[in-house]
Amino acid sequence: MLKFTAIAFILIVGYSCSEADYKLTYFDIRGRGEFIRFIFAAANHKFEDNRINPADWPNLKASTPFQQLPTLEIHEDSETVILAQSKAIARFLADRFGFNGENEIERALIDMYGCQLGDLFDSTVGKNLTNQQFDTILNQNFKFFEDRLNKNGSGFLVGGKISWADIFLSQMTEFLDKYKNMYLDKYPQVKALDEYVRDLPGVKEWIQNRPTTPF
Ligand SMILES: N[C@@H](CCC(=O)N[C@@H](CS)C(=O)NCC(=O)O)C(=O)O
């Protein structure tokens, strides 16, 4: 009887704790996928980094929810869920891994900053801006985040611990390439946050081992 109970317990616990498998599908670039890869890295959580060849995209496109990438396949308890929209994916993983604040207000602020960073990506990366337009947009954004970090005082954008918005901000600085230091030297709080994120053991390891891509 004892043996039976023990086996049943193991089965029930094993079933209810079955771990999810994650497959992130994106192109072989950092683009809109890298901050999601950073979230996995910061959480030290493994995932399948499925980088598709542009030649395979036309065939795959129709099978994605909005005919765009990234997508995240979640395999859990013999079910598969497919998420699209990079920020929805980020929020979901942030909830899972503890990067989404402590209450509704914190989550709303994290969301607001994450959306702003998404807009910053849309208005700059791959856009044909003049140097002056680029400089104005970046300084406006960095100044905003520098002020938030100063006001919050914990080194993070919201509350007392790291959130997906902090991770997103750090990852976005990579798009500045060789101009990164030139900008970040003017915004010491943003620079310190960026260094903190890149120094997390999982992120550090990810950056050392990830594929090298031009952007
Ligand atoms: N709002 C979407 C935008 C996704 C998006 O624009 N994906 C681009 C790559 S960065 C794409 O799939 N392009 C290929 C296509 O539209 O055919 C998100 O944040 O995930």
C-alpha cells in the first residue's frame, strides 16, 4: 500500500510539475528576437533557438499566427501553444521567470517601458534616418530612462528587481554598434543597468556563445 501511494505521489507530482519546452523561431539575426533570447539567458533557462533560413520563410510564413516572426512554441502537458508578437512573448516569459514586477502597478509600468522600447526599435532600427533625427530620438529616450532610473533609485526601471523592460533596454543598446559608448557615457544609470544585465551569468555566457550576426 505504501509502495502504491509513493508511486501515485511521484506520478501526480511528476505530472503537475512537467516542465515546458520552448522553441523560439526567428531569423538568424538579433532583430526583434534577441531580447527574448536575453530573457531566457537571464533566467538561465534553456530553449530551442530555431533560426530559419530566409529561403525557408515563404513556406513557413502562412503557418505563423500573423505571418511574422518571432514565434514561441510552448510544449507543456502534452499541449502546444504558439505565441506571436515579441512583447507578448516577453511578458509571458517574464511572468514565468519572475521578471514582471510584484503588483499591477509595477507590471503596468514595466509594460509601458517595454512598449516604448518597442516603438524605439520601430522608429530607428533599419530606418533611413538622418544623423540628427537618430540622435534626437535616442537622446529623448535615453534621457527618459536615465530620469526613471534616478527616480526609482534601485538601479532598475521599476521596483527593486530586474524586469523584462530592463533586459529589453540593455539589449537595445546593441543596435548602436560602435556608437554605444558615445551615447551611454552620457547616461550613467542606463550604462550601469546595461552592464548589470550583461554581467548576469546566463547573459554573459549567452553573449560569449551566441552566433555572430551583423544586426
Ligand atoms: N509587432 C511584431 C512585428 C514582427 C515583425 O515585424 N517581424 C518581421 C521580422 S523583425 C518579419 O517577420 N518579417 C518578415 C515578413 O513580414 O514577411 C513583433 O513585435 O513581433
